[in-house]
Amino acid sequence: MSTARTAQAVITGLGTAVRGLDGPAGLLGPLPAGHRSAADPVSRLTGRGLRYKDRATKLAMAAARDALKAARLIDDSGALTVPGESTGVVASTNYGNCDTVCETVQTIAESTYLATSPMLLPATSSNVVASWLAITHGLRGANLTLCNGPTSGLDAVNWARLLIAAGRLDRALVVGVEPDNPAVRHVTETSDPDAYDEDGAPELFDGAVALVVESPASAEARGVRAVAGIGPYARRGVHADAVAEVRALRPGPVGLWCVPEHPAGLRAPAPGLGAGAGTAPIRDLSAWYGPASGALGVMQCAAAAVWLAERATGPALEGVLDRGVGAACDDVVLVSAGTGDAGGDDAGSALILTAPGAAAPRLVDSVR
């Protein structure tokens, strides 16, 4: 099965929790030298209740708070400024609570279920990240977690847009997160936490990126300007087909292409990835930050929003989030994840992001 969707939605807030990055603007470049010695973004969290939360949940909480504040959905005290039932959560993570699951399985194997902790057992749920985000901020709308392989992040952004288009939500907090810990390194067969690949990127991504996806009407009613518009999306068994689908729905020049995480030996824009972006400059975030799995698509969308904002108003992202992006900017960013058949993935996804003032195509629904 493959799907293609377009519906109008915009991004109104960004947040990051990546060691060495001061904020979303840093996503347009590699990790700074010495980033390993920088403060852990989890240290930004304070208060009770953190002891029994896994690293993925705490990273997601740090990024989510920044995104919600940037979108003016919470005030300086952290209180929600909109009705809780109007806002939902969509999380993307493939290894999020792997540490808790592995620890619980080992405990049961060694000492039976009687030795398990009643505080940790609920955290073995795959939806634990999205659940804690909702509980922390009082977001009582639809709550989803996608553990969908390399396309998971872009799929999460699309599901947020679909929930808004269907009238289930006015806005959604979308978070992509992957932790680097012994359990994840065991599952991914990455043994050295300080190892770097031949391109100088970490062997595993450790962090979270958050977006607020909102209906244009909701953003306008709240007096909040968008930083990017979400355009056509497609998911296909062949990556090049997904790219061709969204390019057909949103023709014209592409200013930037954020390419998929690639397996060993496949470097974008390799022929197998398709040439749908023409001669657009390439951003390979996995070459800078390491394999990001379920966090990649959300990180790509955040980087795209930063790029669009800088093109419209200059490099001061903080000012962009306050003032909004000018409607005259018609730049387009193509983001894609999952190499599909070309790289041994089960599918490839592609998504178009535009300056928020760009005309959105009509709603298209197809299932083949």
C-alpha cells in the first residue's frame, strides 16, 4: 500500500534537545567541535518526577517545552494557553524506551516478574514518550506514537497534519527522539559511545527535535505567524516514486533537499534515490548528526523551517519566530526519508515544505 496526501497546515514552533546545539538554528550546520563536553540538554529539566523517566522521554520533554513556548502555547510558568483538548501529541521514535524494555526483560529472566518495579513497568509501553508529554503539559487531544522505521519522522508530521485536517485537533506537538544508551547500542550493534564514522558524525544520534503543527486558522486566531507551510506528502515502496509524487503535486524549483539517512555505501544523491530535486543543494543531516532513525524526519522538517525563515528574513531565527515569515517568499524544501528498495528499507517518504504564504495545493487523497 502507498499513500499520498496534501492538506493545509503550518509549523508555528520549533525546539531542540541536542548536546552542543543552542537551538533550532544550529540544525543547518554540523555539530560544533567539542559538543560531547557541552551540557546535557536533559539538565534543563527541573522538578520532581524525573527519576523514573527514560532518557528519550526526558530529551523529548526538553525539546517539546521549547517548541510549545516558541509557538506561544505555554507561558513563562509553563501553563497551557489554549484548551488542552484542542492539542494533541504525535511522537516518532524507534528505540525510545529500549533501555527500559531490555532492563525489564532481563529482570524477569533472572528473577521472575516478582522482581520488576511497579514504577518502571508502565514505562515499557511504546507510547510512553507521547504519554508523558501529554501529561506534563495537559495536552488532552489525540495521542500517537509511530515506530515506523526510517520514514517514521516524516510519517509523524503527516499524521499530525491529517488529524488537523480531519478536525480532530487544532494543533499538534510533534516530537522525534532517539537516545544513545547501552541498550540502543546493543540493539544496533554499536559498541563504542564515543565512536565517529568516516564523515565525522557520531555513530548514533542522541537527542530530540520538536515541532508545533497547526491549522492556519488556529495560528491566525492566536496571532502567531507560521515559520513554514506543510505541503504534499507521499509514502511509497520506492523512494524515487515518493519524491516524484510530491514533486508532481507541487511542481517548480526546489531550493533545498534534505536527503534520507543512507546505508553504508549509498551516498545521496545516488541514482537510486531519484533526481526529483534537480540541482537543489543537498543537506544530509545523518552525515552531521549520525543515524537518527525515527527522529530524522522531524529534524529535517525543523531544519527546513529554519532555512525557509532565514531565506525570508535573514539568519536571526529568534526574530523569525516572533515576527513571522513574509508571504512573498516562495522557496520550497524537499525532505525525504527511507531509501525504499534502493537501500533495503521497506519504504521511502517525501514531504514538501514551503514559505507559509505560498499557495497550498488542493486536497488530494489517494491509496494505491
